[in-house]
Amino acid sequence: KAKGNKQANTLMDPINDTKSTILLKTEIQRLQQSNDHLKQRLSKYEKDDELLNQQLEETT
């Protein structure tokens, strides 16, 4: 009986589900932006690293 009751509660709560979905989508977008930003920084560091390695090779 408890199981059926619990299921009825979740079915009767679409507003909460919608809020949760919106919050999750917002969080996913935020994380994707953060991820993109970190990827850009990483590629910049990799380029800097390549340049430094080239300079080292030239001086040695």
C-alpha cells in the first residue's frame, strides 16, 4: 500500500519535477560554460608550453 501511495505523490507533483528539471538544465549549462572556459585556458597553456619548448631548443 505504501508503494502505491508514494507513486501517487510523485504523479501529483509535476510542478516540483519541472522546477527540478529547470534547475538541472541551468546547472548543466553553467558546467558546460565552465568546461569550455577551462578548455580554452588549457589550450592556451599548451600553446605557451610549445612556444617555451621551441625557445629552449633554440637556445640549447
